[in-house]
Amino acid sequence: MSQDFGRDRNGSHPRPDANEGSEQPLNRKEILQDAKTYPAFLKAIQSLANRSLQDNGLLQTFLQCLAFLFLSSGHQLCGPARNGKVYTWSNILAISSGLTVMINAVFAWCLFDIFRVPLHAVAILALISALTNLSIRLACHRPRSGNLMMVLGMVSALFLQLTPTTPTPIAEVLRGHPLDIANQRAYTVYETQVLAPEQSRLDAVLAAESEAEKAEDECQRLMDQVQEKKERNLPYDHLFNRAEGKWIADYQLDKQWEGTPTENRPICPQGRALRRQVNIEKDAAAAAVRDAWSHLHNTYGDNYLEAMKQERPDLYEMYFDESGHIRSRQQEIDEAIRFMFTSNAGVKAIISVPTILSVVASVLLILMLYCYISDLDVQRSWNSRAALNQRNRVRRTFDGGNGHGQ
């Protein structure tokens, strides 16, 4: 009996259907039914599969998996009903996406500086590249206006491309200014630990100054009330006694309170005594801190790292290695971030160039992707009617190759 691939299952040739233009999705059940109905079709598929399994070794299979994950081809970005224009632009998009992924991977070398174990950076870059390719394919699969998968694919691709290059300025600082950030760290350590006694003394004096200010404010309030009552010819002795103490004939400011503890004096003498004491201690503490910084600058200039190495080798060994780099990676990154924000505009511009280029390349790719999937020819290429026609062409090809009668 003839195995006629050009006839339908009732033995007659297919007739044009009034609903031929409507979508008829090709599912797995139909493919299996075709294979059962046309043994030659099934035999051909099995032959191709067996030959593929014999030809493809383990290495080739591995390479194919890598290509699937990290490279996109034009036919993966468009449907089976593609025309010449769609196929050309799909290949251009595939090449552009591959180049953008490679460019961003180059800019993302910063991950090797942030992660001292290179394997971590390689794994992260590989994962991001694979997910970016899959996101682009997701956006291109059966695109149509308002398709959630299309939007998700575009947003994911943009996010994945920008993520690895975001810390690039930090890595630029780590790579190009290691001694600068080490010197910055040395300044912080010198200020908080080497000068800690003098600074603590100054902080204590400043805290005592607030007590003096409080007493002075209360004294001023009482004396204002005394003046008001004097102008109105009202008794004010009790207010004056609280402010300055009992009036004596040979009254001299604070003379009568010499030898009396400060806390036992009336409010105004108490405030003046606190102020004198604070000023003396503050001047001494400030002078000590100023002398320490003067010695540092006169001897070492702004090289705080060298100053710590010579003046406090114990602290130097704790925070820095022999080459002068910060021992703690976390502290080094923290100082790099601080350096990035406190540096001058020229340095900021230089360390931001890779990130800016990455953003431009990624945005251009997403714009190109959006224009591509918005094209009506690209959307029609996924029409299932084209898949049905392609299946009929395959049947006719097998039919012509195997003869009409047996």
C-alpha cells in the first residue's frame, strides 16, 4: 500500500480550509500521531537521532551545551515562519547581544579584584552571561504587545548586564589607588587610636563646657529678673542672692568665693569658674592634639602610613601587610568606597568610565531588542500556521522520496 504523505488520514488530498489562516498550534500529541500514521517519517527521525548520538561525542555534547548557554543564534530568536529580513535582523541581534555580554564581562573584571578567589568571579560572570542569553531568548519567544514574558525577559537582561559592572568604580580604586586608600585608613587609625588620649581629653573638656554654658544661661536669667525688679522698685535681694550670693560692703566679683568649691558657689560665680576652668583645659587639650599633628606633618608630611610604620609599628602590623596594603578585605573595600566619594571630580570621572560604557552598551542592546520584537514580521514568524505548513512540506518531501506505491 502506498504511504502517501501528501494525503490526509482519510486517503484524500488535503483541501483548502476556510479557517486556514487561524492559528493551529503544533503540540506533542500531533507529532506522535504523525509518527504513528507515517512509519517512514518515524523511521527517518529515528535514523537521524541514532546518527546524532553516534556522531556526537562527550566533548562535542559539552561544547554544544556551552554554546546553548552562552551564545544565541539567529534561528533561536525568531519563529519558523521567518522571512529574509527577520532572519537577517535576528542574526544581527544575536551578534550584538554576544558582543554586549562580552564587553560587560570585560568591564566586570572588577569582580576579580573584589573576590580574591578568581573562581568565584568566573562562576558569577558565567552565570550572569548564561542568564542574560536565556533572558533575551525569553523576550524573543512569541513576542506580542503586553506579553509578560517579553517584558520580563527585557528587564532581566538589562538588570543582569548592569549588575556585574556596578562595583567597577570600587574595583578601579582598589586596583589604581591601593596605597591612597591605605594612607586614608592609616589616617583614621592614627586619629582614633594614636591620638586617642589627647582626643578623649578634649572630648571631656567639651562635655564640661556644656555645664558651664548651662550655668551661664541660668545666671543670665536670674540677673535679667533682678534688673527688671530694680527698674520697678521691687525687692530683688532673694534673686540676687541666688545669682551672686549675699551682698557685702566691699563686694568684688568672685573674690569672696575663692577657696569655696565650685559646686558650692552661687550660680553666677559657679558659671564663671567653670568657664575659666574649661578654657584652660580646652586650650591645653587642643594644644596637645595640635602639637601631635604638627609633629606628624613636619616629619612625614601627609604620609600617614609611613608615620604609623615608624611611630606605632604594633598598629601598623595589625592593620597593614609588609607592602603597605590593608590586611582586611572588608576594610579595604570600605575605604575604597569612601575614597570614591571624597576624591576630586577628575578621579571620579576616570573610575566611572567602565560603568558608563557598560550602561550605554546595555541600554542600546535593550532598545535594539525592543525594536526587534516589536516588528510585526518577527511576531508573525511565530505563527503556528507556519509550523503546520512546514510539517506538510516535510510530509510531501518524504512522500516524494519514498514513492507512491509498494
